[in-house]
Amino acid sequence: MTNLSGASEAPAISGNATPESVDVAIIGGGLGGLALAAGLRRRGIDAHVFEAAPRLRNETSTMISLGPNAWVALQELHPDLPADLRWRGVEDCQVITRLRPPPGCGLEPTTIDRPGAATRLTTIRWAETQDALALLVPDEVVHCDHAAAGYTEEWGPAAEVGAEAAAGSGSGCGGAEEGAASVEAAAAAGRGPARSVLVHFRGGQPSVRAKLAVGADGIFSAIRAAMHPHEPPPRYLGHMNWNCLLHNPGGNTVVDAHKPGQVIFTSDGAVSASERREPSLMSYVCDAGGGYTFWQVRMQYEQPSFTVDLLRRQQREQEGRPQQQEEAEQEEQDNGGADEGSANVIIGGGGAGRRGRGGMGVPGSKARCLERLKAAGWDPMVPLVAATPEAAVFERALYDRLPLAEGQWAAPGRRVVLLGDSAHGMHPGPGQGARSAFEDAHQLALALEALWPDVPAAVERYLRARVTRANRVQRFASESCGLAAVRQAAAPPGLSPAQLWDRSFEFRAWFDQYPANMHGDPASTYWKPPPPSLSSEAAAAEAEAAAEGAAGGEGEAVEKEGEVPALAARKEEAAAAAAGTDGADLVSGGDGIGTTDVKADGAVVQVRVVAHDGGCNGRAAGAADGEGEDATGGGGGGAKVAAKGQGPAAGGGGGGGVQVTLAVVQAV
């Protein structure tokens, strides 16, 4: 059976009885989840995949590119993967970048032609990658129609997990506030790691007990929502995408689109030594292997701009219906169901919510792309889009997730952990989404193999290996988004356009060193490893304790025994560690991350603030002195973040009140 793009569709996997217990329950049958399953089963660990969709393999009309870091991870997950994927894909032999700023903007058109050896990338269809991974995972351990609803970490006897010998009921974490509170209370009570985890599913499917549950269920992750019930939903990034896979053998059978192994990127942005114009229109055309041509058109919009909404508006205007009636009809349809991207999302950090309404074959989507390409004068793209059946064009909006601190990738009992887009969903600009997921799978497989059955210890090792690196690439990716406020908050201040250009190439040079120099390249200019004080869990704990003490609680003194002196003692150490690093390391970029000053025991120490409502951006100033003042975040509409328990938190980026995580950055 084939779909309209020509790709084969695998039948649904059905009839597999839900097991009562497994070693590892992987939630999500995408690339990261299947890669982890293949790696773990090869290592003798009983990993099962639980997928929400009725079919495991579905055509998404998109592709991925695999670079050196991905090949290392895939090779070590399973030695059969690289050869199979290279056979299914195509090695890039030429990459052409065309910068075509509009006439009269003062910037000249530029073409950059690079050989494939300069990029070392292989292009492959997403569905082919998933198929190659699925072949390494037995059908009987893949369970479709299993949509996760949440989980319950279970604490138990010390013999199981090294915790205190105490009986106790499991602590729920299924998304309800009381469930999350009970988990936090259990961890605070000193129970230590949990004994196991129960994963719950919708639709009457029975729960499954596991030694570890891995949330690999994408950017709209149900596991992440259960782990962080107060966190804002995914953030819209200012870009709408239309993409397609067209069966076009040789690159010119249906229409002359590209040469074999060729990648062509066109943008109406431009860069000079002193000026940078951010793009509002981009297109990609490339050989996707297997006789397929991939094309994509990306447009900048301040708010999600789904074709169905535009058609509704046009129809309303033609019929003279009031806007209120259209909005009521739209709300009714949204509540009744939605297509791709079905979830409430942050729009521009402002907190408004809506549902995604993209998907395959949206009426009017092809005409919309053609109109924009013709208006821009990009004539080479027009025949390719015109030759594509509209039913094969996939429309989507781009979202990311706000970065999480190291401890927040896992549940308190360390029996649930995040992987892939659920942990670090990012803008696709640097092309590191799938590659980062494969790194996650590789590092988690190595940790579990080395430390099994001590799952909590393996989870800690995984967090140390992955979080700092993933957060850096996630912030870098947000510099490519379509919203100026997000780009400016993410990019390091004070760099010229030429330096930013050089920095982007240096990023690839660092990232391709994987698994060496995981957190940064000491020899680089822009991507040096963060100072020890930035990644030290001890520093984070001390800063958080100092902030909590400064809040006063129920009249509690600022100087908690043994905490504030340790924080003050770090002043010189933090300053020394910070010396010689670039500003991006000291002031974290990206919405939801900023810095503030904490004053305790006479010392003022700058700390990193991670705000879970997306309201704290850039640099924030405030003293955690126990008097209940606010720490006011810069950027993002000037949302306020309560850095101490007594100060009010004025809502920004999606709601009043935020949670903050503090970690030492440098002495002030």
C-alpha cells in the first residue's frame, strides 16, 4: 500500500497484549524511542515501546540529515544501523546557499557553494529512518494505541532501591497538582530513589510497571506534562512550514529540481560584516534518497497562521458574517478535535492559547506557497511546487520547549526520564533535533548498560552527560526562529553579524566532535565548556537553598546552618571560573532563562534563573534579602519572577506565578 507521495505504509501493529511489567517502558515510537529500544534490547534489557498512534510508521512528508555525531551514536546503539541508513538515504555532495534579500534593502545577493565534504551530511526521509529502526525492534514489544496519561512512582523496601526501609503508598504524578505535590513530598521526606514506576494509559489500557519509564513522546509530551504540571505548553517560534516528498527519480523525472546529492537553500535574509537581515521566507530543495525530492517553504509570522484560519476569515468577509460568530464556530471545531500539533501552545510568549490545525493535504496550502514564491521572484521553485499534488503537502507550525535544568529531566524518584523532543524540542534551524535524540538514546543506553539494575544511578549519569549539552544546542536553535524577541534573548550580546556567522560554523565543528568535548570545545572561540560553577549540582543546591532562606518562609532566619557560608565561600571560586568565558556562558539566553543577584550573608552572587512560565528573559536584577521584593525579568514583556517565597509573581508568558530554579553563575 502506498500513500500519495509514493512511500509505503506499514500495517498497524496490533494484537500485542499489554505486559504487566517490563524493564524499560519507552513512551513514544518515534526516532528517539525506537533507537533507544534497539540499543537496550541489544544489551539484554527488556525494553518495550508504547505508541499512541494506531500505526507505528506513518509518512510525515519530511526528512532528516545525519551528521558525524548521529553516526557515532547510531553505530554504538546497533552496528547494523549506519549501513542500512546510508543505503536508504543519500550523501550530500553539494550544498548551495542562496541569500536573496529584497531589492533596495542595501544588501547584495550572495551565493555560497560548498562541497558535501564540508558538511559531511546524509539526507534521509524521516519515515525511512523510522522503518530502519523499527526493523531492529521485535513487533511483539511494540504496543500501538497506547496513549500515555501519566505515571506513578512507587517507593518501597530498601532492598529494592537503597532507600529507607519503610512501606508507603506510591506517589502519583499523573498531571494533578496533588499527585505532583505528593511526589515532591516523598522525595523531600528522604525516601531516596523510587522502587519502580507505573505508567498509565488512556482508553482503558492497563497500566504497566517498569524499572524505568522514558518519555520519548515528542514536543507535546504527556510524560513531561505529568512531570511538570505547571509548566507552560510548547512555544510558537514564528515560523510556518510547508513540506513535501515528491517521487522524482534523478531529481528531474517529474520536474527539474536538483542534481543527485544536491541541497539548495534559499533565503531572503542576508549577512554582511556589519549588517544582518533576518529572513521572512526560506526554501529547501534536496535529494532525499530513494528517488525522492524533498522541498520545504518556510514563512515568518508573528502568530500561527494556519491556512484553514485564512480561508475561514475570507469566507466570513465574503458572507458578511460578524467576527464573533466565526470565533465561536472556530472554538467549537477546535474543542471537537484538531489535526497535527493538537495542543494549546504559547503564541509569541504572550500566553494566548489555541490548537494546531495543520496536517497533510490542507486545502489552499499549495496555492499559498505558490503565491508567496511568485511574489518573491523565486522562479526555480515554482515548477516544483506546481507539480506536487496538494494532498502530499504537509503544513505545520514550529514550536520548541523552554530548557529544563539538570534535575528536571527526571522525576524525583529517578524512575522516569525524558528523551528527545520531550526533553529539548527545538527549532530545526541547526538540524540537530533528530541527532540530539540519537545522542540521548546512546548516552542513556550506555548508562543503563554500565549500572544496571541501579536505574537511579544510571539516570543521574545520563543527566550529567546530556542536559548541559542539549540546553546549549536548544538555545542556539532558538536563534533561528522567526520572533525577534526570542532571537535577541538567545543570542550572546555584542557580537557583530560576521562574528555570529563564524559562531554558527564553529558550532558545527564543536558538535561534530561527539562524544568528545560533550559540553564545549576548549579550543573554540564561542563554544568553550561552561565553568564548573555553571554545571555543578552542589552550586545549584547552595544557590537555591540561599534563595529559600532569604525568602524567610515562616519567619525563618536567612542563615540556614551550613548553607549560606558555603554560598559565600564560592564567591572567589565562581569569579575565577567565569574568567575568560563568553557572555553566552554567563547569561543564559532563551525565553524563560535569565540571571538575578542573590544577597546572602553579606555576599552578592549572580545566579541563573529558569522561569517555567517563559516570563523571565535576559538579565534580571533583584536582591533575595528576605524583604519580599520582586526580581523583574527583562524581555518577554517584562514579566516578573518571584525569586523568593514572599514576593508576588506577576504573570507573563502564560499565567501568573512561576517556579524558578537557581544556580550559581558568577560572583558579582
